[in-house]
Amino acid sequence: MNEEDRIGIWIVLVNDEEQHSLWPRQKPAPAGWRDIGVYGSKQECLDYVEREWKDIRPLSVRKMVTTRDPDHDG
């Protein structure tokens, strides 16, 4: 029996930086991560993450880039 068969249902978690992770449903989410209500097989959850998490940069980095001085060369 492989890991996916043992775990069964997976969930998608998101942290404050809007990073995504898969987690076994039967385990409590680690500190700093929240359940966003997406459940399924490992592949279904991976498909969701691939479809929805387009910009994998942490939220703080995305905010920094969008608020940066447009005249700055960096």
C-alpha cells in the first residue's frame, strides 16, 4: 500500500503568505496554516493548487514588488 492509499483524503492548506500545501485530512493543520475547504485525492488537490496558485511568490514579496518605486531600477 502506498502513502496515498494509507492517507486517503488530502486537504489544501494556505498560510498567511498565501503559500499552498497538501496535508493529510486526518492530521491537524500545523500552526500558521489554515484549511481552505479543498478536499480530495492527492492528485485532485495537486490539480487545484496548480490551477489556483499562479504566482508562487510569498504575499509579502508580491506586495513589495507592487509598492516599489516605479523609477527604481532594482
